[in-house]
Amino acid sequence: MPVVLRHEGYRFFFFSTEGESREPIHVHVRKAERVAKIWLEPQISVADSYRLKSSELRRLQDVVEANQELIRSKWHEHFGD
């Protein structure tokens, strides 16, 4: 489970098995019991979330937007495409 970045206690990561059933580029976010999955394609949006307030989700989307080139680069590096 490669961690792409950490921000204010949140961990942004991929599951290593995700490259097989190819979904669009996305990142998982976790802080304790709060989790989310955020798409980067076709646009940055929340796929699903658990125990996160809407204000947190907006901030997390902003973090993803600010770091989208890093996330995309790490996705391609990890999954080899």
C-alpha cells in the first residue's frame, strides 16, 4: 500500500491490487476511522467516504488538486503505465 503523501494527519495512498481491474486514477485517504476515495479522472471528485464531514471532503479535494501531478506520477510509477 504505497503512501503518496501525508497532510495534517491524513494519509493519501493506493492499494497495490488496484492496477489489475483498471479504474480511473484515484487516491484513498485515511485518518483514523475516517476514509475517502477521490477520483482524479475525469475530474477531481469524491467517489465515496465514511465518517468525513463535507468541509473535510472539500479540503481533501483541494489537497488532491494541489498535488495531482505528484499523485498521477506515483500512480503511473507504481502501476507501470
